[in-house]
Amino acid sequence: MKIIGLTGGIGSGKTTVAKMFQDLGVPLYIADERAKQLMNTSEAIKNELIALFGEEAYVNNKLNRTFLASKIFEDADLLKQMNAIVHPKVGEDFTQWASEQDSPYVMKEAAIIFENDMASHYDFIITVVADLDKRIARVRERDNTTEDKIMAIVNNQLSDEVKVNNSDFVITNHDIDQTKDQVHIIHQYLNKTIAEN
């Protein structure tokens, strides 16, 4: 079984694309969603986050997302430390999940494959791209946030150019029907290539 990484900058529509693969029967693991669940359910993660951020990291035994966001928004070093706590646990969780799947390939959607030097963990990598103005508009609508906050996240992520140059496939996500066509072509290619090897 092959492991496909799906990535892209904020607002590129990678989750939309991931769900299109899921609709074609591909087992899908969304790293951000699992990370959020594990941050609420793993005692090991809880203890380490409280040690890093203080008791305020959790309220009523639930992750205090607003507090954490305010802490890491301006502090890249704190964000790195938090990721060093959470990402290895997500990696272990993914490995366990993948071992339970029965499919030619599984897909892991993760925002920071290249930023975390994780590219070697995947057999193929797909990057989703979209024009910056479209990405900003999508995130503003989705998260009810400001352009400044979105651009701060964009500037913390690697450029599309770097991701594209290091990917096996690129999906341009502007028109939903064209995006679906690109997903179908890649899906057929992957199934054929995996079957032949």
C-alpha cells in the first residue's frame, strides 16, 4: 500500500480536494483534524502542552484554542515547540490507522509536509494551489478573520513555488469541475502505477 501526501497553503482548498479522493474510495486521514482530537484526548499531549503553555492551555479539560492561538501567533519558536509535541503523536496515530486500511493507497492531508521535512515519508506528494486572492477570500469567509491574520499564516508557510517543485502532482483549484477532472486523472494514474509495480 502506498502513502500519498496531500498538501497546499491555507485556503488552497486541500480539504475539498482530499474529500474528492475520499469520494472515489480512497481512505483519507486529515492530520489537522486528528491533531485536534488527540490534543483533547491524549494525556501525554495534554501534560506536555500544560508544561509548555501553563494551566490555561486547557479549560474544563478541553484545549483552549483561543489562548494557544494567541500565544503561537506571534511566536514562531513556541509554535515549533508545540508542533514537536503534537506531530510525532499524530505520526504514530497515522501509522496505526494506515495499517488497518485495505486499499491500493491511502491519503494523508497535511498542511506542512515540506516545512516539517516529512516528504520522504510519502510515496507521492500532491500539492493543491490557487491564486492568493482566491485563497484569502476563502479563508475570510470560512474563518471570519482578517486579511492581516491570513497573510501572517501565508508568510509562515513555504511558497507554492517551493512546494510545486518538490511535488509529484499539482492540482490547480479554481473551478470545481476542473479540479474534479484533475483528481480523477491522478487517481487513475496512481491505481495503474501501483497495480503495475
